[in-house]
Amino acid sequence: MDSTEPLTPTPLQVRVWQKAVTPAPSGRRLQGWQNAPSGIVPMLLRHRYPALAVLFNLPGNMLIGGGGGIALIAGMSGLYRSTGYIITVIMAVAPVPLIISFTEMGFLS
């Protein structure tokens, strides 16, 4: 085989690759995690939006990527709808600007 010839995958390799990169529907992703042996995983999936809000507000969340990393992973997981995600983020981060606005640190004092 000459090094200038292009490599062509076999049909079996193509099918395996397609199955690996094709995203599963959101419902099927959830069903796969529901059968996890630990009791905490199914509970977190049932309450995934409050869990996401808590994750945004955890001290030290920078260890798992901070707000941007959490948002990236949440989006890539496909388990969150965009409207629910936006509402969750607004509710999770709204207390911080409100506290700053209405305390001595804020501009209203």
C-alpha cells in the first residue's frame, strides 16, 4: 500500500462510527441513567433543574469549570430544554445582584 493512497473504511467501520457519533434522543438518554445503581443519580435526574441551580451556587464550582463549564456540560448532555435552562440560571444567579444592590456594597445606599 502506497502512503499516498487514501484510506477507505469498510462498511462495518462506517456503521460503527455512525452509531458512535449519532446523538441519542433526550428521552433515551434519561432512561439510560434512570437505571443507575446508585439512589442519588435517579433522584438528581428527576430534579435536574434544581440540581443545576445548586451546582451554579456551590462554593468551589470552579473546580468543575465554573458557570461556563457547567453550562457547556449541561448543554452538551441534551437533558435540559433551553427555556427551562434559562429560567433556572436566572433564578440561580438573581440573588447575588439583588443582595449587592440592596446592601451597603450596592449603589442604592
